[in-house]
Amino acid sequence: MRRNAIGTRENVRVLEDFECGGLRVEILEYERLDGLTNTYMAQQVYFMEKQHIRARQIALYLNNDKVTIEKGAMSYFQGDIQMVSGVTVGNALGRLVRGAVTGEQMAQPEYTGTGLLVLEPSFKHFLVLELANNESIIIDDGMFYCAQGTVRMKAVSQRSFSSAVAGGEGLFQQQLTGPGLIVLESPVPMSEIDIIELNGDTLKVDGNFAVLRSSELQFTVERSAKTLIGSAVSGEGLVNVYRGKGQVWLAPTIKIYKTMSSALAMGMGNTSSMNMNTSRS
């Protein structure tokens, strides 16, 4: 029996689909929301749809495979699928201690078997990547949504305390190592992400808008210039620095959306007087 996540719904389409081994991933998109009865909400949704702000959902088709998902992300599943926590009597204490130190969840639900697993809807954007064998990336906090069972996950610490605090990345970040498919929940679409390839050179970024990077890259926080006077003249203060060979995914528009959100929170009608300068000195 071939299952279809769209089912009988007429307002949903498959935006993208990906396949690796026994897992197929579909990104579903609601073309419109027809169930609104509140006129104010209907007005908001009308303008959201004009800006292509639409609800999306992840459908996972398992064929004798396994996936790990973010806690609370499951919507429903059908078929011969079993859910396990990944926590046993033997590893519970270790996971509890590690979670207290790193902020890592003690257990993330794992689903194994054959069938259809559909995750909760979201207005954010989904990024689907296929990691090669031993290919490893470090992702921004809160981006993980789900991963194929062959993907290894762990919390890794920053190499220095200053990088964690001044860089805005946190003391621990999540590392994902292939092979397999991963799904990330992103504040911006792929069309607004610039993939920077480093080949033994250096990238300096003013602000915390790198959503992921290759694990092999060295990350530090440094002055924008060699001297304090130089940093003062440039007006940039501290910058995030990436060195080595690998990729950095930059999303510069994150600054714009954060500025707009702040303006709305303060009741401002426009953002002309707001500063998007994220320089740290």
C-alpha cells in the first residue's frame, strides 16, 4: 500500500522531495488556509500569503529505516512504525548529566520501521541536506528538526570561552555527521542563504547570521582590525572569524527580519530610524 501524506486535501502541494536509502522526505506547503472565521486573522493571512508566508509540513516515508526528530515535532504516523526514546537504564544517568552541562535534550524520539510519519506544521522554512559519509556540520541553535537514523548527533563545545560568549553562538552547539538526510528549520529560505566556500582562507562576519558551518573550520572571535584604534575607526568592533577548508552558510537577511520584529514590538510604523549594526566592541 503506497501512502500519500497529502491525502484528500486540496490545498496542499509537494514543494520539494528528497530520497536516501530507506527514507523519502517531502516538504508540503499549504497553498491557502481556508478554515479562518475571524476577519482580523483573515486579513493577516491574506497579506502573509501575498508575501509567500505559508504553513509547511514535513512528511517522512520510511522503508525499514529510522529517523530521529525534535522533541514534540510529531503530528501523526501510520504503518508499521515504532517509537523509542533512545534512553535505557544503562545510559539514562549519563544522558541526564550531559544534558545538564550542554543543554542537549536527554532524549529525542526515534521512529523505526515502515510507514508514514508526518511532523507538525510550521511557518518557518525547511532546509533538507544529504550528508556524505563522515561529512560533518555544526548548526545554529534551534535549527534541528529531524535526521535519518544513520546520522550521528552530539553537542560540541566551543574551543574558547570568548568565542562562545562574544560570538553569540553559545558554549555548546549541535554537530551532525553523515551519512544521511537531515531536515533543518530555518528562519530564512534557501534563496536568501549565501554558501561561502573556504579553501584555506579566512572569512570574517560582523554579526551572528551564520546558520551552519563545516565542522572542520576553526571558529574564533577577534577584533576587526589588528589594533584597538583600527577597530574603532572601522566601527566594527569584534567579528566572527572562520578559517580553514569548508563551507559557511550566511543568512544576512536575518538582521533585517530581527530589526522589523523589534520595530513592531515597539509599536513603530517603520524601520527607517532603526539600526541594523550588530558591531560588538
